[in-house]
Amino acid sequence: MRIDILTCLPRLLDSFFAHSILQRAQQGGFVEVNIHDLRDYTLDKHRRVDDYAFGGGAGMVMSIEPIARCIRALQAERTYDEIIYVTPDGERFNQRTANRLSLTQNLIILCGHYKGVDERARELFITKEISVGDYVLSGGELPAAVISDAIIRLLPGVLNDETSALTDSFQDDLLAPPVYTRPADFEGHAVPDILLSGHEAKINEWRFEKALERTKQRRPDLLL
């Protein structure tokens, strides 16, 4: 899989992809992540990627030219399954979307900044708009990292135990059940006996019941 992230602040993403699971996924050849500096695609001698909005108003707008040049350069090399723009008014990101995107081969993620991007960039190039929540961030770099993380960990071979991702919260529209590790008793708080019983079928039944119970209590909307 290949993910190309377009941003005017590439250094914000360097550390995120240089550690832990995301680093191992790249080193293992499961995914290729490329960060593109939109300033490299501007013809302005000051490398500006923004300008004032027509009609006035506060804030700057990301210009269409460097975005178009970058996307077209990438499209000249390969076909992309989706060109994603991360924006507060996009479709709410969830596990189902992550699952679907993990089955693709090539993705572009455009990070907005300032007051957003020129609307023509959205009309001409973007195939999917995604929001990570009903709030506003300073830029799209964090959402792009979140989306990439959720997708990459689903790729076969990335996790040591491939069943781990399949038992995460939201995979079956349920929250994950409680989990425990050693010691079996911590200051009088003991691990449920069923988890120490060795009866796999009964343990799985307990986990399902606890997942259902937790979902009813915390996220009943998932059961609708």
C-alpha cells in the first residue's frame, strides 16, 4: 500500500511515522508513506501556498495551484483509489471507513490549513472528504496521521497477531470488553475467575457479554 500526504508543514508528520507499529510497517514493506511539501510545488519565489480570500474576511486560504501541481504529478505516476481531504465538514471517520480504505492500494491525503483550501481543489480533485470529529484543529496533519494509523494497522502482517485488529472496539459495532494482565490479584482486586479457567468457549462468551454490556452503557448509539 502507498499513502501520499500533502501538507505545507511536513515536519509535523516526521516523528509520527518514525516509531512503533507505523515504523515497522514501513520497514517491513507493508506500506510506503510519502510526505510531500506543497511549498515545493509553488512557483512563488517566497514559496507561499496561501492567499487572501476573495470577498474579504479573516484568515488565509490555501491556493489551488500548488495542490493541483502536486496531485497531477502523483497521478502521472500511478492511479489513486481515493484522494482524501481532511476537513471538519467531511464524513465522520469510523472503523468501517478504515476497514474499507485498508483494502485500497494508493491513497492521497490532503491536509488543509488556515481557513481551508480553495473550493476548486475540492471540486476538481477530491474524491472523499473525512472529518475526525466535530472540532477544529490548526491543520490537517494530525487527522491525516490518525487516518493513516487506523488504516495501516489493519494491513495483513503489520500486527504480530493479526487477530488483534479484528477484536478491537467498533469492528463488530461493539466496544471492546475489559482486559487484564498479571498480577491476578492487585491489592484485593482480582481478575475474574472465568479468565483464569482455561475454558476458551466460556471466556469468549464472557467477553461478548461484557462487550455488549459496555456498549449499552457507554455507546448505545452503536446498537441502533
